[in-house]
Amino acid sequence: MNKLNVYLTFNGDCGEAMRFYAEALSGELHLMTVGESPVAEQVPAANANLIMHACLTIPQGNFMASDWMEGCGVAYEGKKGFSLNLTYPTVEEATKRFNALSAGGQITMPFGQTFWAEASGMVTDRFGTPWIVNGGKILGAD
């Protein structure tokens, strides 16, 4: 079955962010720096320690990312206009993940009962990534 996977770009803190997500979401993480990549000699040496590719595998799918690199032709403008949405079968599991993602971040909607889910909350984590975390029965879900 095909899945939609997330791919985010960070501004030099991809490795730190992905390690944080791996711990917060209990996932398996693989990282490759520019210096470790097959194209290392073709990229400016200043980018050697940046993340070329990261992949975090969680039950909901793969979450991939890299660092924005100087000289790629576009300016880094941050993250805006979206949220990553995670749904867990129980309120307890969702609460645990919401609290982990909230560490050092900004809660934009406290975790609690809603009309669309037994529990839901919104947070922008300390790396600027917005999340919606749902738990338990979800309105309209099978």
C-alpha cells in the first residue's frame, strides 16, 4: 500500500531535531551527513556536517528530513502553512507523545477532549515544527 511520507527541511539542526523525534516518537532513525554521502566531493566543504538525508521510521510511516544547504538556490524560509498529524489508538499513548513533543516547545492547544477525538492537542516543537496529536476514537475514522 502506498503511504504519504513527510519530508522536512531544517536550517542546520536536522540531526538534533531528528534525534529528538526518534526519542519522542519511539522510532528507528537513520542519518547521513553530506560528508558521508556519495556526493560529498561535489558539495562545498562547509556543508560536510549537515544532514543530507534522515529517515525516522514510526508505525504511522516514514518521516524524512535534511538540512537546507547554502548554495542550493533558494532561501530557507522556515516551516509554515502545515501541521504534522499523529493519531494513536489510546488517549494514554497520545498523551505520552504530545508531552514528549511539547518539551521546550509551545503548546498552541492544550491536550484534552474535543468533538473530533477522545483527546487532541496542538504544539509547535522547539524546532518550529507544528504537530497535532490525537488519541482514542476519532470522528469519522474506521
